[in-house]
Amino acid sequence: MVPIESRDMDLRRHLRESGIEPKLRGLICEIAEATKYVINAVRTGDLGMAGTSNLYGEEQLALDVLSDRIISDRLENSGLVINISSEEKDIIVNVDSDNNGLFSVAFDPLDGSSLVDVNLAVGSIFSIYKGENILQGGRKQAAALFVVYGPRTTLIYSAKKGVHEFALNHLGDFTLMREKIQMKDTGKIYSPGGLRSKYLPGHKKFIDFLEKRGSKLRYSGGLVPDINQILLKGEGIFMYPALQGAPHGKLRLLFELYPMAFIVEQAGGSASTGKTGILDVKIDNLDQRAPVYIGCKNDVEKVKDFLKE
Ligand code: AFP
């Protein structure tokens, strides 16, 4: 990991100096702007349920619905986007009213939203594709990013030129914290999703192996902070396996796994279903799910031996 060189380097300048094409950097900046409104909603918004009214009889929006609306509106007005698909709506929406759009965006507006009312970290996740096809597959992503709404608001992006972290400062700018984040080949953190009583035998043996090896359990229940921890510590493996009764696990390829796999691979890590690389899994519907092992590459490789048995 390259040490912090300049705390004044903001996201826009970093994208420009990294040689990211102008329209793509424009889109990444639009997304970053939208997330500033999401963090405001998370920090200050009512924890109301969708469809209920507040004291004044106004409709209250659940935070995930509100976050979806904030991001969708911003993308729609950017003039850069053809199609969007959000985990919240589960349809593909054409937003290219003037036919100038160049990209399509899949996003999870507020992943882990059930953690907001217990004040744990949550986040937004984005995948950017060139063209109108949102189901091109993970390898075709032009860029991916996520924003963590925790004690600090941080943004991690990759546009195939490394993985970089920015933090929102008191002036409302995302400024560079860490450049060219790199993961070790093996690590001592594990984040195990899914009920232990539903584990399949190979997965259970892998968990036993990690525990005997002295790995520390770190699981918050939020994909964004859990992956963020592994990336920034530079070590560890996050898992949401195939379970009894759920052969495809829980997490969704388009909105959660493709973007996280893209970022982790760009940082020198790896992501697999236990058999196939996540980015190589073909997608044919928005709701498609897959088991996932993501993090240090030797650990992701190792699990394959256990699952084969
Ligand atoms: P919610 O958005 O329903 O809170 O789900 C969060 C999530 O999709 C992902 O962020 C977590 O990694 C995963 O589910 C946690 O699932 P478990 O609660 O089954 O551990």
C-alpha cells in the first residue's frame, strides 16, 4: 500500500491524474455526490417504514427507499447513463431521455439497511458498465465503487487502475486516504455468513481449518463494512456459502458480488463461488445469487480443496 502522499488530493483530481476517461470520471463524481445525500439521510432521517406517515401526515420513506430515490434521480439527471438497476426495485429502468448516455449502472443503494437502527456501519455499492447492457457479466465492469457510512464516510473505487480510498472531509470533499491498496496472499481474519447449523460439510471443515490456524472472526452483518475491513487491513476472507436449503447462498451477483469481486481482484485478492471465479459466473437475471469466498487469494484457493472433498 502506498503511504498517504497528499491529503488534499480530491476524488475528481485523482480520477483525472489517473487517466480515467472524462465521461467515466464524471459519472463516478456524480455517484460520489449522490452518496453525500444518502449519508445525510442515514445520519438524520427518520427510521420510518415505507408507506407510513409522520406526525404531519407526510409520507415517510424507509431509508433504503429514500437512498434509492436519491441515487436514481442523480443518475437520471447526469446525462451519462442509459440504464439503471437497483437492488431496491429489481427492474431495469431506461433513464436516457436525450440519448446521450454511455454507461449503465447497477447499484445497491443501502446495503445492510437493517443495521441502521442499531447504529452499525452500512454502505452503497455500484457497478458501472459501458453501453446499455447491464447483464454483461462481472468481467465487463468499467469501474466499481462502494461508500461506507460508518464513524467516517469513506469511498473506495477502482476503474482498473488500482484501488483507492477517500474520506469525506468537513468541507464535503472526498479526499485521498490510501492509494493502490494491496492485499496479502493469506490472512488471519474470517467473516463467515450463514447459519452454522446449515453449513455443508466441506465449508464446515474449512471454517474449522481457519479457526485452528488462529484466524480471528470479524463479522458485522454488513457486506460493505466487512469487505472494507478485509481490504484495508489487507488480509482476510469473507464468505457467504451455499447452505442446506440455499445452494446459491444469499448474496446477489449483480448488486453485491460482481462489484466487490472486481475491487478485491484489483487489489490483488480473489473471489470465487468455491468452484468458479465470481467475475466469470454468467448472469441472466437481476436476482441471481451465488455462494462467495472473497479475500486473500491463497485462502480463496484453499477453500476449493475442502469443497471438493
Ligand atoms: P440486509 O440489507 O437485509 O441487512 O442484508 C445485508 C446483506 O445483504 C449483506 O450486507 C450481508 O453481508 C448479509 O446480508 C448478511 O446476511 P446474514 O444476516 O444472513 O448474516
